[in-house]
Amino acid sequence: MNPPAIEQISPDRGQVIVVTGPPGAGKSTVAALLADRLTPSVHLHSDDFWHYIKRGVVPPYLPEAQRQNEVVLDVLVSAAFGYAGGGYHVVYDGVVGPWFIDLFRAAAKERAVPLNYVVLRPDQHTTLERATGRSGDALTDPGPIRSMHAQFSDLGAYETNALDSSSLTAEATADSILRSLATGAYLLDSDAGATTAGDPIHHP
């Protein structure tokens, strides 16, 4: 059962839209499209915040990066809700499993800002195909990608926040999300604790 919604989204107030999923799910592309369709908007590309660490950085998908990742997520949550508190539609893209969403829910409650949680979950074949074909410094190693895809396979109370985008283009995925946002389908109740048990995920 999906956690109950806080309220309907109002187009004239800020909100945070977390767009998550495993590496290769299309988070950044879809988030950019969503930000282009909302006004005023902020696209908070979480990978940038790991790149801001210049010395002492630990590859974020390693177990020993857990403390580092928690620090970066705290900074990201502050930035997301800071913008949203100022009236912006904040589209956050990054790996945020149910084990980390409580950080966002606590900030949503404290700031009285609507929080939306969207999990892009294409099938493993599609995810691997997309992820391994990326360029730059994006994670392309099939091993960690399979592991993180598996961690999103059972979302518990958040299953209805998942969108199977295997057969959808980025544009069609963004359109689907926007339609669901308009109905409040992805809104979370900041008081409804629904953390999924298991090991914390490590950012790609």
C-alpha cells in the first residue's frame, strides 16, 4: 500500500520531485525534461555534489563510502528544500532508495513542502543496455548496475511509486510523470514511516 498523500500539488507553490532508480534508468534525462516543463524550476543533478569533493573522495558505490554518501545527501536535501521553500519546483535526480527517503520526508515535514517520489524502474536488460552505453564518468560496470537494479526490485510500501519505463522514451516517461503529478499520485505523507529493510544503497 502506498503511503498516503499529503495534499494535492498546487502549481503556485514549491515542491520537491525525487526522480530515482538504478543507474541507466534515465533519471537525469527525464529530470531535465520535467524541469523544462515546470515554472519556476530547478534541476538538482545529484551527481554534481559528489564531484564537488576534490580530495579524499571515495567511489560512492563502495561500502566504505557510506558516511560520505550520508553527508552529501544531507547537503542535497538542504539544497532541494531550500529552493522549494522559495517557491521552486525542484526536480532531484539521483539514487534514493526507500532506505534514504526518510531524510527527504523529514525535511518535507519541517518545511511544509510537498514531496513526490518517482522510481524509474525499467527491466534489467533495458537498464544494462542504457547504462553500459553511457559515456563520460558515468557508472558503466555491469556488476554494480545489476546489484543496484536488484535493490530497487522490491520497494515495499513504495511499489506504486514505481514506473516501468522499459518501453517508453524519455519524453513519454516525462509525460507520464507529469500526468501522475497532477493527480497527486506520487505525493508522500511525511509522517508515514515506511522504510524498507536491507542494506543501504551506495550511489553510483
